[in-house]
Amino acid sequence: MLSSWLNRWSRNWTTPGALRARGVVGMNRRNIGYISKYNDRRLYPLVDDKLQTKLLCQKYGLASPEMIGKVASQFEVERVVDMVRDHTGFVIKPAKGSGGKGILVIEHHDGEEYVKPSGARITRADMERHVSNILSGLYSLGGSPDVALVEGLISFDQAFAEFTYEGVPDIRVIVFKGYPVMAMMRLSTAASDGKANLHQGAVGVGLDIGSGWAVRGVQYDRPQFAHPDTGHDIFSLKVPQWDTLLELAAGCYEMTGLGYLGTDMVLDRRHGPMLLELNARPGLAIQMANGEGLRKRLELIERQPDGVPVAERVAFARKHFSRSKEDVANVGMAPIAD
């Protein structure tokens, strides 16, 4: 029994050399070779502050959730009730938050109460307290004073209804020098409390850049073949309007000037692909979700000329980073640490 346990335990570990052979990019290489090299720090506020990102989207005509309003001072906190009165559902989030912290999702009103996707109810006082906490910097990067953004609720595409639990699934695309190089979908679960956050227990699903089909699923860094709550087969997932979504992601390069970027998007049933937020320091778990390292893809893009139009960059990525059915079948079964 002990030897069997040790065999299972050892399979979950690997060596730095094995990871390098698989092309896995580590934190140091990401920070020095890509973020520091291709991201001008003066541009970080464009993506670290969701209000600035929202204004950029409006300027460049990129689709994003409806902006209902903002609360910038404690004197304005009581305004939030009037602000959302005519909106069935809405989202309140910190402009400088990260990792999904401080996001309050309200699905509908019920008299004087506000109902979350989980069915939990909060009062006006609860909502005002949450906004006040956002302003005080409770959820912001570095604890600095913040602004509360109020946005319209996203009606996510019903194609994903069986792949999520009490939350909106989102799509992360890593964009390098304007080329979409790797993608994954994050599916909320009961363990993640309805949030699309991998560290809290959401399922990460690697997506084939060529087609938008699922290639691999992971939860807590372990292979996952079905959604843990709905039981639906992860490998039946395919993202609609894939080409439009990739062009939206690729266009964020011109919009921000950032060379190494994480774009987070959703697929709204009425408006199609929409940009949620941007990240100048995207995490590396996307490699685990895809069962493949980023390095070879990034090195190929570094050899491409500048000034290539968005549509051509997307076509290049779809051609060179697409996977065959055999590749998808093998990746779906294989741990990245092999």
C-alpha cells in the first residue's frame, strides 16, 4: 500500500529540467523576459484601474459591459440605490481590485432586498457597506483608496449553461505583441463560490487557439474531465464566435501599448464577446490548463515583424497554434508534469 501511495505521489512532481523541456515559462522568465521587456510601467494604470480600462474601451470602440455609474467618495455612497433602481441585475466592483476580490453580483431585486446568484439576500445597508469598503481600499492593490464601479449584469451565452455554477464563465487569452498565443476558460464551481477564480476552486479549461474547442480541464492543478457540480463533459465545450473573440483580444495591444497582456472576456448572449478587464501581469496557470508551455509560442512571435494588422495576427496564431484531434486527445489525458 505504501509503495502504491508513493508512486501516485511521485507522479505529481517533476524536475525543473523536465518543465523546461516542455516549454513551461516560470515566474522569473515571465517577469524578466516578457513583462519587464515588453510592458512599459507607465502604461500599467491603463489596466490596473478598471475605470481607465472602461474609458479606453469606449474610446477604441471595444465592447464591454454597460457602465451604470461610479461612486468615488463616501458622500456618494447612498446614491448607489437610486443608481441601480431601474436595473434588474448589476455588478459592483472595485476599480483597482484583483483576483475577483470585492465583486458583488446582484441577479435581481425582491422588494427592499437584493438577491445574489446563490439566492442569498442582502439589504440596502449591506450594499452601501460594501461600497464603502471598496472606497476605503479594502480590496484594492496596496490598500489605496478606490472607486466603486457599477456595471450592468452580463447575460452569458446559454452555450455555457451546463459548464458553470452560479457564476459567469470567462475567457482568458494571453496576447503577446498583439498575437493571441494561449487561451483558457474559467468555470465557476460550488467550491469557488460561483467565482471564476482558479485559486478558489474554479475549473480551468484549456482552449485550442485554432478552433475554440476544449483541450484539457484542471481543478486544483489536477485533471478534470467533467464539471464537478453539473457533471457535464468538459471536452464537449466549444466557444462560439471564436474568431471575433480573438480579434477583440488582439486589438487590446494597440489599445494599451502593452506587449505582454492577459485579456479577460465573456460571451454575452445579446452583445457577443465583451472585454471584462486586462492584466499586465497575467498568471501562468494557463499552461497547466492547456497541458503545454508558453515558451515556444512566445519565441515564434518574437521572430515576427511589427506592424501586422489584427486580422492577420489572429490568422497566424490560429494556423500555428492549432492542435489536431490526436493532439487534443493526448493533452486531455496527460499531466503537464510528465
